[in-house]
Amino acid sequence: MRKEPTVLIGLGATKSGTTWLYHYLAEHPQCHVRSRKELHYFDNLEPAALEKERQKVSRKAEELGQRAETAKGAMRHRVRRRFDDALDWLLVLNEDDDGDRDHAYFSFLKAGRAGKPVVADITPSYGIQSQETYRRMMKVSEDVRFLYLMRDPVARLWSHVRMNAEKAKKGGSFDKRCADLLQSAIDENLPEMRARGDYATVLERAPALPEGKFLALFYEDIFDGEGLRKLCDFAGLDYVPADLSVRHHEGKSLKMTPEQEKAAFQVLAPQYEAVQRHMGTLPRKWQDRISAFAD
């Protein structure tokens, strides 16, 4: 009987290299991922949220089906694959029973893996789910492993702000939209944006996961250190070098003002402290930020 694959679940954090991670795993010869990067399964378990997600996926499948009819060459193949995956994913979401749906989720992850030992679901919003949801994740398969990427808190928040500002249709210039969104996040008027970078809470929950099944990594160490080797060892993959010059979804560039940087650090200082307690040490960029603004 063929051994079931390891399930690698990327918990986040948002704007901490999760898209880069997805593409790295997609190209790794021992890992299988579907064409949908963020499945948003475990953050849509409640009936109303699940129905909303069904409708969203249904609309996306319809759009991809139309695009597949007109696409040419290699693009047609890619769009067709995404269309097929959207239909398969819709079948998962349409399962009525929770247990059947969880089984269908696992079957979706491993379909087409051709014997590859690892399958993955990289959905950053999983990092803000409850311990009860984590326990449900653990039951999907015998070997479920959780990976959490952390980026310098101020840099992560600013990247998140710029991403949302770029998507916004109104609110003045890009600079003004960024300034307004950052201030709203600092004032705690955007709780989800702050929660997406709440490393302290995720690290506090980690001991509830099975020993050896949770790994927290620094974004900076993946691009500047030995983080990629640690990632591969943890996931059960052979180390394969990556083109670390490639970045995904960097968004429109804009430098923070010194005042913005200081204000963001002041509200995020507890995150630096919590991560240092848990990890023992911090990347140089994190340390430099602390040195610049800590009293």
C-alpha cells in the first residue's frame, strides 16, 4: 500500500514570503501543490462563511472556463488547469458532512501527486484560527506539519498596508492611502491587519501542536541565511537551492517616514519581545529596528 503523503500547512504570516514559498514548493520535485495557492478551507468552516466561499469559487470557475475557451498555447494549458482545480475544489466545498468534507480536502491535496511525498496548503489566514481549528487540521492525515513564517513586524505591516492601499479605489494619492491605513492599523481600527502579524499568539499556541510538527522561521533567514535548509528538513524534502532574487507580490514601493516607522514600532514592540523570548535570537534587521527605536 502506498504511503500517504506528509501534509505541510503554511499558517502565514501574511506578507512574510508565503507566495514565494508556494512557488518554491510548486517547483520542488518532491512536493505537490494544486494551482490554487490559498485554499481558505480552515478559515471558512462556519456555514455562512462556507457558503460565501462556495459562491466565490463558483464565480472564479465560471471566469476561468470562459478564459480557457479563448486562451492560446501554454496559457490555455495553465488556465485549463486552474479551471479544473476550481471545479475539483468546488466539489470539496459542496460536501455536506464535516467529516466527508475534511476527507475530500485531503483527497484534493494529494490528487495528481504522482507519488510525491509531500503535499501543501499555503493559506496565511490560517495563522489567526483557533486551537480547536488547529486540532481539526491535525486530524486530516497521520502526518500534518505546520510552518509559520515571520517577517520584521514593522516591515510586514508596511507591506500589508501598501498592498491594501494599492487595491483601494478611493482615498486620494497612494501616499495618503498608505498613511491613512497605517494610522488606522496603529489605532487598532483594522484588527485583522494587525492580527495577521500577531506572532505572539501563534507562538503561544504552538506547544499545543504535536512535538516536532511546528516550525517557526524568519523570512529574513530564508533569503539571507540557512532558513531554506531548515524548511526542507522540517518538511521532509531534499534541499533544493532557489533563486532568492525572485520576489512575489512586492507591490508598489514607498518608503516609510521616520515618524511612521517609530509609531509602528511602538505598537509592535510586544511582537519583537515575544518572538525573542520564543526563538532566543532575532535576525539582524529586527535587531537594528529595536536599536533604532527602543528606549
